[in-house]
Amino acid sequence: MREFIDREIAIKSMNKILTEHTTPWIVLSGDSRIGKTEFAKKISSMYENTIFCTPRLSGNYACSFVQSINLENEDIINEIICEYAKKNASANEVFRAIGMKYVSPLRKNQLSSVLSLIIKNDVSSGLYNFAHYLGEQVNSQINCIFLDDFSRCDYDSYVWILEYWNSIMEPLPTVIAICNFSVNWESDKLKDIFHGVCSPVSIERFDSKEAFYNILKQYFFFENDIYLVDISKKLFALYNGNAGMLFETIKLLQGQTIHSTDEQMTDLILNTAQQIHLHRFDEFSKIHMLVLRTLAYSPSPLSKKNMIDILDLIEPITTEIISQLYNRNFINYIADNNNDHTLYVINDDFLISIIKSGCSETEELFYKTKLYRAIQRKQINTTLEQKLNLAIELEENEVMELIIEYLESQLEECTDEKKAYYIDNFLNSKCKVPEKLISIYNVQLLYLYGYYQSAEKLIGTYYILGGIVEFENLMLLGDIQHILLSPKTSHTYKSASEVIGISVSDKIKAINRQIMALNQEHKEQLAKELYESAFDKYENTPCSGLIELYRNSNNSFDYDRAMEYTIRGYVLAKELGEVLEMYKCLHNICMIRLQHGKYGQPICDERLYIEPTFEYIVDFFAKHSEYRHEQAYPLLDLGTVKMFEYVRTHDAKLLIEAKRYYSEAQLYAKSFYAQHIAETGLLIVNSYQYAYDESTFVQELRDTMYNRYVQKQTVIEDYRVHKKILLSLALSAIISGNNEDATMYLNDASKYISGAETLRYNKLCQKAGCVVLMKETVPLNGKNEIYYGSDELVPWLISFCH
């Protein structure tokens, strides 16, 4: 875009969020060529003290991020690195490794290398000393941070940036991640996380036909302006304001209208627009489309000779076709200096998607097979990763050798996360699994990066082939099944507890998780009986396993017993020096009190020494990066505290606070429960904030959540998950005044409702006008009416169970 064209609505929404600090991280999403970067730069220019990260072609994303920080002058980062190296032994070693006897200012070609190694040390140590040091050096308040091309960010860089962000003095700056979910991401795990991060700011469409006019006039010059006015109006209506389609039209017509009359230019623009709208280029011959589709599916640029060989074309025709496609802006060329060739490529995600959309599965297989055979003949240069990716898709015979070669590669670009990604892809193909792939290490890799179904499949294969039945392996399988909400989870933990030769502490840990799984499987009475039995047997055996058992008591006992056991867990953790366990117990104490309407009231128990609050626990985790991954739970429950306060006072500021906590929790949430608690919490907050002014946004949130739920519905074994998701959707619809949708959600939820939650369900049915769905009243039996009966909130608390 030659000149930024205001999206007034989007700018107003973004400024509101940035000035109110309502959301810690925002996603600005959309396909290529819609002006995301220009919009972000416009917003950035409106604020002082911003960081705008544009990833460089080489090096990891965190390295590019640090080099984007320009606090006062270009040398400031160099100075900070040198000062840090004087204080930190591992950083000092990095300087020595590049041949420097003393710490001194780095040359430009040294800076990236040293920075990359220091960041790598930060990640591998898990302490993030440099990230914290850099954050503490920021003297002025940073207002916002922009992360452009965020799809290029690897997971380790994300965690590093998160640590840097946490170390900046309050109030923390808002981070805007600029995302394109239509392209391949460096990290699938990040893609999943940020797909769930919502924002009411959208720049997918322009606000009016006037915006179309102001953009088009920069590229097309009419003698009579009335033509341009008419075209702007027609394109705005045809594209429904879509920015991507508009910019694609401009790109394809660049240089095509120089000698055209107003009438010819009008016809050309409208004809091109119609083809883009229909996702079909009828003007091209079959040979044109053969070349375009081959380039679209190719993992790397192709030479003219490549295309002749792959498609069995003759040279004169190929030359003519390439020339025509290049002149029409459909393809670009790259000079291959190594082989003295010209290579051709389609550098346009939107165009590639249109070209591919016209292909059947058979045609897609044809192009990919042709390309793979050319790769095998070494006619096309590809990386090992590109070859492996295509081999898995085609289920080629050599794929087993390729996957092992990739997993054993020491190349820097073959990260653990990518290895997990390709193991997952491989296991989801029909290829035979090589023995070398079947290892607990690879199961752990899949588990670490969130490929839980494949992790379960691989560890199952490991056992079928006679793998060692060890305590740690069974616990790993149980943890995987727990996340997948499998009905086999409790049996797996039971098997772990029965392994001969394990310590008493490990045995209790396995029993504790078995109890947790039984509750998940709706077998509460059996869980309680197992709890009682475990206490009778092990209560006089102080160990970390007993702390876990005490801490998990809230799932099986009433308020008094749950509080007593959890406080005992805290005392024992303190005696054994288990710091993390102390804070997990304190969190569960706060959660139990919130669930029973006592949070905020004095406990007055001298064994605790303090009156615990969620803020106290969040503050502890924020100061200890080694426990950062545990931060999601107290943040989620703190968000729920603010929502209870909002229900009581209807103070809109409390919605902002709740949103901040739920949003930040999303950044750390790993478990199925934590991710969905954050998402449902934000749905209710956004419903209260935007139901009237941005009703379409809230409807989209509901539709997205419901569609994802329906896809997973059959594999969710925990009735509590069904209940909480569907009741949250129903409440959101009621807040929006959409009783029809609310009734649908309540009808779906009916079979999962029992016990005390019946009170809330009946109240929501009354509000939605579907009293026919109401159930018989159920006594609360001492449970808190505010917690179970609120029809303005669907609280979903989470405790540390293991």
C-alpha cells in the first residue's frame, strides 16, 4: 500500500484496548496482503516507546526481537549485552567462544551470533537470566510491543519473549501479535494457542467504499473520475469490503493498464475482480494451469527446465507460457547464482490458495508425485525437511529412512518442536512405523509439544512390542490419557501404583492421580473410598506423595475436611522444603474458599502464618521463572474472583481486570481444562463488554467455540467439561439477547446436568424462556448457593491435582 488508508473503526477499537490495558496480548489476524503490517505501524506511530519486531531472514525470532529494541540509540543493545556478559559466566563464555579474550563491544556481524547463543543458554537453563536482565534495563515505560509475521516465531522464542515481557515494570505493555493463520507456522503449538486468543479488532474488511476508492486511485489513473467511483462501489459490494481481494486485484493488474482507455481499464478491473471472487481463472489454457499448479505445489522454486521435464512440455511453449504468467504478475523470478539459472515461484499465499482450490484430490496427488520424482532424481533442490514433508503426504517407501534421518539430524533448524511435528505427521499417515521411532523419548517429545493423540498411539505401540513397564512410563501414559479425557486413565494410574519396587511416595502419587481420574470419569464415590483407604494406610508416612494426596482432597470431601487436609499438605510441604508444593496448597485453599463463598474472609489458622490470596500466589509465580508454567491456574481463578465481584457490583472495571487475568492465563495454559476455562471465561467477559456494540464479534466467538466443541464432543469423557462449555455458551447467548441459541445450548447441556448445578441450569432456562427444559429442584446439601446458583456467571475453578 503506497499510503495508509484509515480503518477508523479498527483504530478506535485498538486505541481503546491499548489505553485501557484491557488485554495483555492481542491477535491482529488476517490473510496476506490485507495491510496488517501497515495498520500496526500506523498504531505504533500513535504511541511513544513502542517496540516493533520485524523478523530477519536468518536467526531465531527472539534474536530479531532483541535487535528491534531501540531504546535510545542503535548501540544500546550492544552495551547491554557487554554489561550482562561481565556479570554472567555463561554469557562470558560465549564471548570467549568467538575468540574474544575480553568482553568488548561487538561488531555487527558478531552481534547476532552472540545474541543467539545467549538466548539459547537462557532457554536451555530455564532461568531466562538475560531476558530478565534486559527487561530490567528498560528505564522508560513501554506502551506496546508489535510482533510482525508471528507465524515465523518458534515456541522457544515465544517463551523467551514472554519472560522478557514479564520482567518489564508494571503496567505491562500490550503485545500485538500479527498473525496469518492461512500459512504454515514455525510452531504448530503456538498456532493453536493464538488461534484461541480473540480480539474485537478486525482489519479483514475496509469500513466503506470510500476506502476502496482512496486505495484504487493510487494505482489506476482515469481521465473521468466517475469510472473510479463506480468501480470502487462495485468492488466493495462484490468483495464485501474484503481487503485481501482488493489488494490481490491491484497486484495482478500492476502494469497491465498503462495504455488503456477508461472503458478498457474498467472492463479489465471488473473482469479480474470477478475471477478472484469466483476463485477461477477461465482465461488461462490447460497448459497455463499445469505450470501454475506445479509451482503452487512445489516446495521450492523451479527452473524452466524443471517444468519441461516434470510436465513433458516442449521448450518454445514453456518459454511463452512462463513469459505470459510473469507479465500478468502471477509468477516471480529468482536468480539462481549457483547454477546460473532463473527460478520461478508464486510468492502469493492468496493466489496459491485460489490455484489449489480448483484441484481435485487426484490432481493434487498427480502434481505432488511428479514433484517428488523430480526431487528423487535430484532435479529439484530441496531441504531434508521439504523432502520428508512431501514423502509423508505421499506415503513413499523411503519415508521411514527420511524420518529417522531427520530425527537424528544435528542441524539447528531441526528443532525438537519440528521433530515432534513430523513424528505426529508420520504417525497419522499409513506408513509402517520403524522400530527406531518407537521410544519413550519420542513419546515425551510428542507430549511436550501437545501431540497427545500421537503420544498415546506411540506409547501403546511401545508396550505392544514388549517395552519395559516402568513406573515413569505408566505415569506418562496416564498423564497423556488424562489430558485426552480417556476413560482408561484411572486404570493406568492404578497399574502404576502396583509396580513392584517403587517408593511409598511414588505409590501415593499414582493413587492420587487415580483418584483424580476417577472423579473425571464421574466415579466420585469410588474415588472417595480410595481416598479414605489411602489415608488409613499412609497418613503417617510424610513424603511428597502425601502432600499431593492432601492437596487433592477438595475433589472428594466437604469444606471442613478439604480445608483441613489441604492445610496439612501446606504444613508438610513447608517441613519437607517443597516450595512449589507450598504454593500449590495455598492456591487450592483459596479455590476451596472461593467455591464455598468464603474467599476474602479471614481464615485465622496459625498453621498458615498468612492469609493467602490468589494475588499472593500469582506474584510468587511471576517472580520465579522456573515455576512459570504453573501460573495459569491462579490467574484463571483470579479472573473468576473478579467476575464474582462484577456480578455483585456490576462495576465494568472488574470486567477489564477479569479479562486481563483470563487473557494472560491463555499464554501459559497447557492442559485441556486450563485452555477451555480461559476461553469460556473470556467468552462471558466479552459478552458483557460487546454484546450490544459488537454483537457480530460475540456471535463469532460463540460459533467458533461451539464448532470446535462439536468436533471434539465424542471424545470428551468428562461430563463436567460438556456442562461448563454448554452453559457458558447459553449464558453468552442470553446476554446477547439470543434466546433461540441459548435454548439450543441448554437442550444440549441437559443430559450433563445433575446435583447442585441444576440450580444454575434452571435459572438459565427461565431467562432463555425455555422453562420446558427445566429439571426437578435438587437440594444443595450445604453447597454454596452463590457459587452454584449464579445465572450471571458460570464459574469453572481449577485446582492443582498433581
